[in-house]
Amino acid sequence: MLPRILPVALFSGLEFPEILIKWLSYVAPAVLGALTAVSILAPEGQLYVSVNNMFIWAFIPTMLIAVKTRSLFWTLSVGIVVMAILYNLTV
């Protein structure tokens, strides 16, 4: 518990420079992007870039909906439906 509380306690009273705040704002999207890329391109631990990779095919419409709507609900809904369709086509 100490590693989580200590940074908050130490830095809560400080005011950070604007450039650091801007730089830190990119950390969460970068980490999420990296985790997503690994899940799509290496679903079983090894790089699998192929037309048979259903995760890539599911990613394309899901990403288009995410960019167009900027809605988490619609993005997740489309992703789940596309994955269900692709999974049922391959089984």
C-alpha cells in the first residue's frame, strides 16, 4: 500500500510545469495503445500478422466506430459483435 500512497502524499502539494503536465497526458494513451497492439498483433504471444488473424479484422471496424462516434458504448458494442461474428465463422 505504501508504494501507492507515498507518491500521492509527496507530490500532492506541488505544482508541476505545464510542459510536464502535457507530457504526462500522453502516458495513458500510449500505454493503452501498446497493450492493444500486443493483443491484436500477438494474441498468443508471438507476432501473427496474417489475413487469418481475426483480431486484426475485428480491430478495423471497431477503430472506425471509435474515431467516428468517440463513444465507449458503441466502440465496445461493435467490437463485441464483430468478434462474436468472426469467432462463429471460424468455429
